[in-house]
Amino acid sequence: MVHEIQKNFLLSDTTLLRNFQKDGVLFKISEIEIFYTKITYSKNIKFKNIDGNYYKITEINDEILEQNQEEKISKKEFIKARKNRIGKSIKKKRYEFKFCSLKSFIDVYSKPEICIFKIFFPTLEEACHFTLPNEFKIQKEFDYALDSKFMMLYGCDFFKIDIEKYFKKIEKDPDIILKFPNLINAFEGYRIFLFYLFKKLRFYWNLALDKKQEESFYEFLSYSNKIYVILVTANGVFNQNLSKDLIFRFKDLIKQFNRFYKQDNEGLLLFLSSENLQSLFSDFDFFVKENSFYEGKKKDKLFKQIIAIEFRKKLIFFKKNLLKDFEKSFLELTIFLEYFCDFFDIKSLNKLYKKYFILQSKKEVLSKIGSKREKFDKLISQASKELKIYKGC
């Protein structure tokens, strides 16, 4: 398959399209629906409806063979395949025309309404030297090719993310329910999440020192564990040396806390008020707020893709180590289910969380899994399969 060289621009609205229409530009207008039933690294299967003409397209990618196999199908076959789609369908109206003698599209997507201006070039050199007039008021130029698979997995929220606004919201309301933008990069996504967890940790630290109640001690330990687990999964997103240092220090915090917890209340309070702990908190606060100094090699990877890959690992690890290393696998999977279930439109994942984990003790989870092992394994397999598609994109 020959890849067309293209440039993709985000328009602020449909103003440019309307101006072209006023200027008498002729368009070929098409209504398009696209969905996928299979996405892997080597093979994708997608279905397309263009103005009532239906197609099944198999995309094969490997080092030797790279091609599309297109087959025209009936409306009935298309509707049947839609029942097995991954995620949601992509629906758009396409306006095809010539711009500066170049094949061009303006694709207007619905829910939400997003306008993408695509221009195709015969050579890479022409594409590199091409710029659009300033009066077109382009919101941004994409440094990657936009396709329906990408938009199905990550949505259309292409506008700039203001991380400082997220920090302010968390500062104002530490109990806020986190909703991550689909297209946030890993560096910013992890910073927001770690900042949120750290605010909760600081809250229960102050409460533990003030009230000295069992619940506060438990929550302090819980959020320390959460920060440790998330730091480990962020491998490559932050500066490697600093990440290792913080992982070691939080691991030591958890170890020291457990040494005193429920055995030496006075020793525990001395530990919680120690200079070492306050130093860790000061360093960590600076770490999550720092804008760019601590960036790692994977900083620009999509947060959603990294979380999907890590989420899948937790599911597989839990299933394999149910009887061997239950404590560790239960802790890690519970964190991901609690905070990232709603990040993905995966029914089996939400079902798994609500039926087996939410508001359940470790003992209750084990008992329920034991009585419904076949159904549990099926949900784990389904969720794992659907998360795997992010690895192949």
C-alpha cells in the first residue's frame, strides 16, 4: 500500500468551510460511518459506509507485506458486523475539493463537532514547504496522520490541555472525581494523577497526626501504596534517576510505617513527624509541579495508551497469581480498577469492578471468585483482549 503524504489541521469551527462555499468552491459531499471489529499490531478489520455503499476492509501490516483488501458487502452484513464493533462508530461528513490543485478534505465529525482539514501532497518536499494562510485561523497542525482508528480509540479532544487548571481544581477540591482527557500525554497525565494522590496523602498525614485515629493511619498507608504503584508504572515517563530515588523512598516509607503500625503507636507518630518524611513530601511536591526538568523518554506517549498496557498487565498478573501473590496483585489491580475503569469504554472492565471488587474486602473477593471462577476468568479475558488493542495502535 502506498502511503499518501498528508498534512492535517484542526479548524476552530466550520467558518472556513462556509467561506469556501461562498467563494463558489465545488465540493463532493459524502456521509461516512466507520467502525472496527479487530485491531492488532499486524492486522485491522474495519467496516465503512459511504453514502449507502458498504465495505469490509482488511488492513495487513508487516515488514514484508503491507496492503489493504477491500470487499464490497451488503447493508445487512454491515449492520451485523456493527454489533461486534470495538468502541463507537466514527461518523463524519466529508467535503472533498481541490485546494491549490491538491486533493483536500474537510471532515466534519459529529459528537463533538470537530473539523479537520486534510491536504494531500505528491512529494514529502512539497508537504514540508507548504503553509496555510494566517487568515484560515488554524487551531493546530498535527504532527501525526489522523485516521479513524486513532480517533475511535482516543476521541477528538484536540484542544490544548491546561495542567495548571487541573492542579487548581484538585487544590480546591481534593475529593474531585478525576476525568482524564483522552489525548493527554503521559508526562502530564501522570503528574495530574500523582498530584491528586499526593494531596490525599497529605490530608490523611495531617489528620493522623492531629486525630491519631485508626482510619487516618489506614488511609495514609493506602495512599502511600497507591503513589508507589503508580510511580513504578510510570517507567520512562520521568527522569530515570529521580524516579528510582522516589520509588525507593516511598517503598521505605511503607516498610517503616508497617513496622510501627498497630504495634508501637508512639513510634508511628514519631515517624510521621520525622524530618525524613517531611523532606520526602517537599521533594515530591516539587517533582509533580515541575514543568519539564524531570521529563523522560516516554513523556510524549499518550497517557491512555500507557495506562491501557499497564492495566492489561495487572489483569493478567492477578489471574495468574491468584493463589501465589494475591496481596500484591490485588492491591495493584484494585488501584487501576478504581481510577481508570471510566477511562475506557469497556463493559467487561466495569462489570469486573462492580461485581467483584468495589466495596469488597480481600476475603470477600477471593470467596466470590472461588464460587464464580469461570465467569470471572471470562471477564478478565474479555477486558484483557479489549485493552490489547491500544498496544497495536
